[in-house]
Amino acid sequence: MRVVINQWAMEGIREIVEGSTRLLVPEASLVSDVPPKQPAFYNPAARVSRDVSIVAYNAFIQQVDEKSFADALAGLGARALRVAVEVKGIDEVYINDINPVAIDIAKRASILNGVEHICKFSIDTAYRFLAEHSTRGFRFGMIDLDPFGTPAPYVDCALRAVVDGGLLSMTATDTPILYGIYPRIAMRRYHGRSMRCEYANEIGLRLLLGMLSMVASRLEMGIEPLFVQSTRHYMRVYAKIGVGSSNADEMPSMLGYAYHCNSCSNRFTVDIDEYREACNLCNSKKMIRAGPLWISRLMDESFVALMNSIIDDGAYALNLDKQAVNIVRIAKEESMLVDEALYYTVDEVTSMLKIRPPSTTSILDTLRSNGFKASRTALSLRGFRTDANIRDICSLVRALVDQ
């Protein structure tokens, strides 16, 4: 990230370059561990999330006729301005925030980037902004929700403001709730209990999608997850929205429960109308359950492939953070295992076996050579997804280490 001291310095504002976009941000946000909300909010740690979103939007804009983007909780407009500059083919970018200082900074930055002609600014609550665009002819092709904490309060308004076949991307940062620290609050916010486990971020993402699907079905809509991301305390989902009762009718079949056995670490999902008292592997009744949550696929293989093809454009990839590129690359491999819910981690397995941890690559090779499907997961640096159960995994990993 390049910092340029310029005429904004006297106002405590600095110009930075993120991706291919010039942003104006408070100087304090670049040096504070916790970025201040005043005079306007900018979080440098969310750069990876924004990089991934720019790739996703470039992929999705090729699939939607309405080429408009709205950021309902824009702050000083970092994501929205990057869309205006870096997403090819975008026609209109709507930048809304309740903070007038943030919107003023965003306006100035739009002029710096020469995109002020496609940017439309408003100072309002997210609810009112989205409500004003909830009728035919005023809806958006792509909407982003990136609040402090949970996006749950805004989902109804956002779904009403997106076109049929449009995209809703949203972030949740209330990770203690989604990671199982406060399962009762998760039930209240996301209509499902969370669970403390090694793969808690996947449970959280599935709760987030589950909540979105429940709200959508109530509004006679359905969702189709295209991509998910979990980086630090950011959990993010990208879902295509389909309007109509036929889409809504499919949603209940996509929901269910996740079970984890505290005796053998087996994990599995079941349909919404199923209940398990005992582990289907070791028959123990020491089971914990999360949900209702989304149990169908998290990513669309063709969409992730398109994201990778966009990154393959060398000139474009030079402006992306390496971690963002790595997330999308791993997701391509992972998206092929669409039916394998709930990942494992190398450290979890080797801790159970009390052995030194081999490399993730060697474990994947061993699983594949023994007839199982296996891939890395973009949700964890040491994680992997497979159709092998925990008993098979432990047996093969122990044999691998003993070689």
C-alpha cells in the first residue's frame, strides 16, 4: 500500500493507493490497531476482502443486465470507489452512508479517480436508502452490506432492492457469535445455533447463508451461493438472488443441521427433518449440534473458475494482494468438492494422534492415492476437505507419518 503525502495532509487525510484506486483516508486509520470511526471509517486490514470482492464483481457483472452497484454502508467508499474504477463495464455506483464527512471524502476521491460521473452519493440510513430503491426500475444489479457486526437487520431491505438474478454480497464481523461463543445470540440473529469447533468459521458461513435463505424464502425469493470467504474476523458471502415462488420453494431442502461427535471428532450434516442421538461412526451420544443452517454447496464451480480466469490477466493480478489471489486459487480446487461439507485441519488430526504434523500436501496425496476425494480449503491455511471420515483420515495419516 503506497502512502502519498499531499494537499490533504493539513486536514489529517492521506491519499493511498489500493488496487488501482486512489483513496482518501484518515491518517489515524493507517497507524491505529483499531481504526477510528471518526471522522470517517477505513479499515486497512479489510484490503484482502475488498480485493477478493473486486474479482467477484468483475466475474458477476458479465452475468447480469443491470450493471449497477450499491454500497449501503459505504463508510468513506473504499469498496464502492474500487468498483467504479476497477470493475469493467459498471454503469452506476451508489455510495451511501449516514456520516456526511465520509460521503464528502468519497466525493473528493471520486474526482481524483475520474469516476465522479458514474458515482451517485447519498447521506442516509441503510434502511431508507435501500427502501427507496425497492421498486421496479430502481433496483440494483449488485448490492453490498458491510456493517459493524451483523448484517442481519439489513437483509430484508437489501433483498427487496436487488434485481431478479442480481447479487447480494454481505459481511459479518460478529465472529464470537458465529464461532459458537454465544450460540443463543446466534439463534436470535441467524435463526440457528452456532458451535465451537475447529471449523467454526464454516459453521458461521453456513449460518449466515441459512439466515439469508430463510429471509429470502419469506419474501418469495431464493439464493444461490457463488462464493464465500473467511479472513481473520471477516466472514463474507456472495449469493445470486432469484425472485419467485419456485426459487423460494427450494430453500427448505437446502437447510439442515451439522453434528460433531466429541468422542471421535466425526462430523456430518443431516436434512432439516432429521435428528441424530448418536454418532453414526462410533455410536457415542456425546454429540453437539449446530443449525438450522445451509447444508448445500458453498461455492459455484463455474463462478470460481471465472474468478480465476480474471486473475489470470497478469496486468490485473499485479494490483491484488497475494493473500487474495491465494484464496481464489484454492477456492477453485475446493469448489470441485461441492458435496463435502465440514472441513478438517492438519493440527486437529495430528493432535488426536499425538504425532508430528505432516504437510497438508502429503495428506492430500495420501487420501487421493487411497481413492478418496480431497482438496485444500480457502477457509483455513491448514485445512482440507475430503469425503473420507475421521477414522479413515487418522488411519492414513498415522501410516504416512510412520513411513
